[in-house]
Amino acid sequence: MKGMILVIDGLGDRPVEELGNKTPLQKANTPNLDKMAENGINGIMDSIAPGVRPGSDTAHIAILGYDPYVVYTGRGPFEAAGVGLDVKVGDIAFRCNFSTVDDDFIVTDRRAGRIKDDTSSLIEELNKMTIKGYEDVEIMFKESTGHRAVLVLRGINLSDQITDADPKIVGKPPKTVYPINNSINAEKTADLLNKVIKESYKILKNHPLNLSRIKNNEPPANVIIPRGVGLVPEVEDLNKKYGINSACIAETGLIIGIARFAGMDIIDVEGSTGSVDTNLDVFIDTILNAVNNTDHDLFLVNIKGADESGHDGNAEEKMRFIEKIDEIVFSKISQLQEIVTVVTADHSTPISVKDHSADPVPIMIYGEGVRVDDVKRFNEIDSVKGGLLRVKGSDLMNILMDLMDNTHKFGA
């Protein structure tokens, strides 16, 4: 028996007045998800714990059976692994923004106009960077999508115990980075990062791509602002831990990075955008091909668009995207044989909050041999009545492994 954890990112919500005080999932027409719920077992899930607002990163770490309070040191390492940097235990990693600063080094656009240009030429120049006095530290940049990038520092006597450089708002300069503790390593790393930020401006301000953007009245990507620092952790291999052969199908570098740390194979999805315009037809074809034609027996799947709509506060768009997933994806997922499918979310992203919340998310398990409860619809309210009751994300892998008949008896 194979298994699949299909995460609809940011699916959970709260009642929305314009939807008749229903959540987007409640209001959406989802006959396929409802059919699966009616023939499966349902409940609600706290990704981390009740009352804890999970990030997508910490939620997925927990869902895969790891302790996020041990494994998670910051978002940077997972972003770096997700874009293909060969990070090593002990590296210090950051997620970064290409941003725009003026001649006074004041941030005028944190995302450089949400730059769509190929930023690899900017990265090529940044990777020539050396900082006087820090020749023993390797400085590595890698572009991600749009305005995003990553930075990795590799060397001895470095620390992740430093503050963020992101001012979070325009009209201020990048924040000066400070050590959080009084260690020499933290002081060294903070000083180095401050120099890296200033040096990035010197390198990028007259880059041909930025001169072209200025000519076209577009904000130049003329500085790198790091955030989300983390020490690259040592992570137990998921396949060895559970005796499986696993793969990940996801749209975002963050989730792909977590999967890489866990030792999962990565299956790319062409046409995926991480937004509501992602190509769901290609997405489901990729899932079906992986399930039917590979020797993987566990799949982690993440579909992102609903989360984006939640962050944008767009209830109608979130509801329509859920309906689109139901029609294109779950109409075929529900037909799969010899696989146990978990459908859930990593967190709630309520329209009213425009950010993650600690509201529990619906969870449903569907497949041969699964107990069937009396729930008829898959949503935040109906699922509460299900036989799974209320579980934590850290329970999920053990539950799924048992349903896959991939566990051993504890005791005599």
C-alpha cells in the first residue's frame, strides 16, 4: 500500500461575511472532496499544537514526523536547499530579497518592483564578492523566483545568533545586524553580514540590468537584504526513519528544501507558479505518473494557491481556487487504487487576518481499509465531527504508516 499526504497550503479559514459567514472551503462546491470525506475518516489537526501559529516550514517539518523545535533553526537553510544550493551542516543560510534603495540607502521597494527579469546575471556578479578581513568565509548567493534569493555563509567560527536586516517597511534603510548574544562568533557574523549588504549595493547599483530597469522606470534590484537566518541542521533521513522510498511534488523552494533535507526525491512540476494560475492539469498528471509509474511509496504534495489568496484577503478567489482543485485534482485522486491519501492543510490563512493563524485545519484520510465515519462534507466545521477527532501534525506519519501496514508492534 502506498501513501500520499496532499497539503492544500493555507486552506483553513474563518467565517467570511461576504460568503454568508461561511469559510471559503464551506462555501465552495467540492463534490469530489466531499465524496472522499464521506468514504473516509475525518478530523481536525493542529500542525504544531493548539494555539501555535505555524509557518509553512515548521508545519511541514511536523507533518513529516520531525520535532520542529529541534529541527527548525530558521527558514534560510530550507530556502537555500530548495533552490539547489548544496548546503552543509554548520553553514549559515538566509533567505533574501532583491530590494531597491535610493542614493541615501533608504529602501524604496522591498521587492524591487516584484522583479520578473532573470536575476541570474545579478547573482553572477554577487558571487564574485569578497570582504576584506573575511577571506576565510565562502559567500554564496543563488537566485530563486522573482525578487527572491538565498545567501549561504560557509566558514569557521560563524553563528546564526544575529538579528534580521529586513526593515519590513519602506522609508528606512536596511537594519543594522547585531549579535543576539555576546559571543565572538555572533559578533563576527553580524559584522560580516553588514558588510555584505553594503557591498551588494556597490556591485549591483550600476549593473546593466538595473540601468535598463531605471531607463524603463522600473525599480532597480540594487541591494540584497537577508532575513530568516538559520544554522543548517542535521536531519534524520525520512526514508531510513520509516523504511520507505519517498518523493515530494511541490511548487515552492521552501517545501522542496524541507523535502531535500528529509532525503526525499524531488519530482518537478512544469508550469507550476505557486499561485492561483498554476497549471493544475500538469500538476495532477505529474501526481498520477509518480504514483503509477515510479517505485516511490510515499508522496508529499503541496499545492500553494489558496494560501496566496488568503494573504491577499481575497475570499472569492480562494473559494474559486478550491473549486478548481476539486474539479481538476481530486476528481482523479479519488479514483486512485491501493493508496492511502491524507488531505489536509499546513495551516489556516484566514481572509480576515491575511496571515497564518492557529485555527486547526480539516484533515481527511481516504483509502482501502480506512474506517468510515458519519462526516459528509470536507470543511473546518463538519470535519470536527469525524472519527479522527483532534490530532497534531506530529501524529500524522505514524497514523499513515500504520494504515500502509508499515509499522511494527510496540511490545509483546
